[in-house]
Amino acid sequence: MIFGRVKPLDAILATAQKKSLHRSLGALQLTLFGIGCIIGTGIFVLTAAGAQKAGPGLMLAFIIAGAVCIVAALCYAEIAAMLPVAGSAYTYTYSVMGELLAWTVGWALVLEYAIAASAVSVGWSGYFSGTILQEFLGITLPPWLSAGPLALGGAPGGLINLPALIIALLVTWLLMIGTSESARVNAVLVAIKITALTAFMVLTLPKVETANFNPFLPAGLFGGFGSGVGAVGAAATIFFAYVGFDAVSTAAEETKNPQRNVPIGLIGSLGICTIFYILVAAGAIGTIGGQPIMGPGGVPFPAGSEELARQCAMPAHAQALVCSNEALAHVLRNIGFGAVGNALGIAAFLALPSVILILLFGQTRIFFVMSRDGLLPEGLSKVHPKWRTPYVVTALTGVVVALAAAFLPVGALADIANAGTLYAFMMVAIAVMLLRRRDPSRERKFRVPALWLVGPLTIIGCVFLFLNLPRDAMLVLPVWTGIGLIVYYGYSYRNSHLGRGLVEVHEPELHDLEPEIPGVGETR
């Protein structure tokens, strides 16, 4: 029976020890990894889109999405501490519900990370071409170098988005040379963005006017099934911004003392970022207003649509928050802090590479473990003898993401990425509940409090947000899963190590195959 292909927990741990990644990350680095992904994506990319969907209700949307993430993070913390190996939701599903469902989860995560990394690369390109080159250096990049031929809304005659291609390849190179080296760079970028956002809150919150929050829910709490608008629809979109805590769990195999540090990294990064989200949204909307531009029937125009672009071109809406491509800098310029606004734009330019780094990090680790299990060609899981990183899969992933960012439409893809994310989070909650019942005596360094409540709330919350995505986004997941099943039955099913009986046993002599290299990948 294919659903009987469940990989024992001890076998997963033994396999990880035999071909393992170097443990170099601590709790602080894991927390910074999560903050690096969460804050960069949500605040700098999705603020205007979220306001167009929900208006001032964007603050409530952050709370709704954060609440679902909190219960999901608790489930992640328990199982990640028990299974401190790479692979995240894929590995957890493999150990509890079997190979087929694990494959669908891993396949969904591949889609999620690839779309997100490509989209953020294009977002960085916009800041680079506009804020840095044009505003500060007075250089206008030729249209054929700043937009791909298939980019939505790209300039006529576009050939390639060269800045997006370059930043994706640079981040890929950084990940290849070492995990801790990447973490050090990420720590600097996180410090820059936290400083910028703190300055934003200090300058905007004292100028908040309560009248700007009325009406608070102009599009209602629920926009309707498949509409993607309203506070809940906005929550389904900005859920994309919380994927950072999932990336933290993919780093479990490279973490020192994972039983302690993984839960700290997961919950710590999520809590810090949720507070930032709510306060920054309050400052932005409370100072210049954040009402959506309504279309026929009192329904907001879709974010990123041609109809909204035409409305934003009109003088009456030119200064609207929902029409800005750099929302936070736009707010500061409108309340008299133009110099600080430009500095914040630079901070966003510096911060977005850390988002790309975390997304690429998460995807390469998913690929690494699926290859190590035989579900993908084993050559992908090779660990570099010096850098101690999965360099083959990192290089391949980076090239694909870079090419997608250079040539393909990656505009309003957060909803598509969310479909796979919500599915993975739901499966983790199910795995934790099943594992509690099947293996109650196994040591758990972290236990989910009131799992009987937290587990079902996670499942209900994920399904609820999924059903509030736009219809097109909901359809992507089953289509992508269908493609994945073709790959699975065409290659993975017969090459699976578990299916072929190649299951490691937990023995003391199973350690790293590579010799320890002093100074490489270590954090001091």
C-alpha cells in the first residue's frame, strides 16, 4: 500500500546524521532568519495591496493572519524540536502520514518558495531602478534591461529584467559559500530594516488621526467566496508575509541545540513581526488614510489590476496609499519627512535581498531532503567538501529563480504562493496530532499547550484562509499537485529509498561523512 510508506522517526534521524549539514546556527540567528523573511516581504511589498483589499481593516487582517500563524507555529515548534532535520513540513509528513502525502507537501513548498523568491527579486529590481538609480543617481535604466518580455505591466520593448537576474544569482552564490556566512549578512540587513521601521513608527504614530480609520471595514469583513477582498481576503493575501517562520524550521538540521533554539526562533520571529506589522499599518493608514478605490457595486478594484492602474493615474488618487509602489516611503514624504522617506526606500532596497536569501534557503533545503530520500535524483543532495552546503541544488534552484525573475510575470503571485503554504501548514498540524496519539512516550522538548484545541484551530484557520483566496489562486494548487503526481509516479515512486528498502538504522557510528573543517561554517 502506497499510504503505508511511512518513514520511521529513527530512520529519518539516522539518514540525516549520515549525510548531514553542518550545525552552526543559534537561536538568535534563527530568529533573525525569520524576521528577515517576514518583515521584508509583508511591509515593503504587500502594504499597498492589502490596503486596497481591506482599507483600515488591514490592521485586522494582520491580526487574523498572525493568529493562524501563531497556532501553526506552536505545532511547528513541537515537531521541529523532535525532528531537528532539514525538510520542514515535507519531512514531518513523511514520518507520520507517508510518502505520497509527503511528496505533495514538498512539491507545494517548492512552488511556494520559487514564486516568492522570484517575485521579491523583481520587487528589489523596482527599488534599484527607481529609488537608487533614478532618484539618487539620475540614471534611467533602458526599458529593455528593466523588464522581461512577459512581465505584467512591463515597459514596451522589454527584453530582460537584468537587476532581478543579478540579485537572484548573487544571493544564490552567498548561500553556496556557507550557511553561517549567509546568516551574518542577513543579521546586518535585519538590523537595517528594523531601524527603518522603528523610525517610521516614531514619526507616524504621533500624527495618526482617528478619522482616517473610518470606515474601518469599507469592503466588509468577508468579501465573499473566492473574491479575495475584505479583511479576511486581505489576511489570506498577507499570510504570504509570514512564511518566514516556516523557513526557520527548514534550518533545523543546521541548528545547534535544536530542541531549544528552533521553538525560540519560530515563535520569537513570528511575535516580533506581528507587532511590527500592526503598528506600521496603523501609522501608514492613520496619517494619510488607506481607503481602497472602489469599483462597481462598492467592491474594491483588484490589487494590481489594469482598472486600478487607470484610477491611480487620475489626479484625485495620485497620492493614495493604495497607488504607491513604495508605500512607507510615500507616507513619510506626504507628512513632511521626505529625507527620511528616501532613506527608508534605501533600507527597503537593502532589506529585500535578505528575503530572497531566506526563501532560496528554504527551497534548497526542501530539495536537498527530497533528493536524500531518493524522490529526486541523488546528485542534488551532494554536500560541498569545503563549504558544507548542498551546492548542486542551491545552484540549480538559484538559476531557475533568476530566470523566472528575469523573464516571467511575477506581479500579484502572493495568493498563489499562499495556496501551497496553507496546505503545508495544515498537514503539519495533522502530523503533530497523529504523532501524539501514535508515539506518546517519545521525548518532546517542546509540547504544544492544549493541542486538542490548537491543532484543530490550525487546520480550520488554514482551510478558512484558503477559501478566501481569489478563485484563480485556489485552482493553482490542484493543478500543480497534478503535475507533481505525474513526476512522482514517473520517477520518485520506483526510486524512493524507503520503497526500495534502503532505510537507515540509528547506530552510533553514523556521523558526518565529511571531515570537520576548522573555521568553515562556524559561528563565533
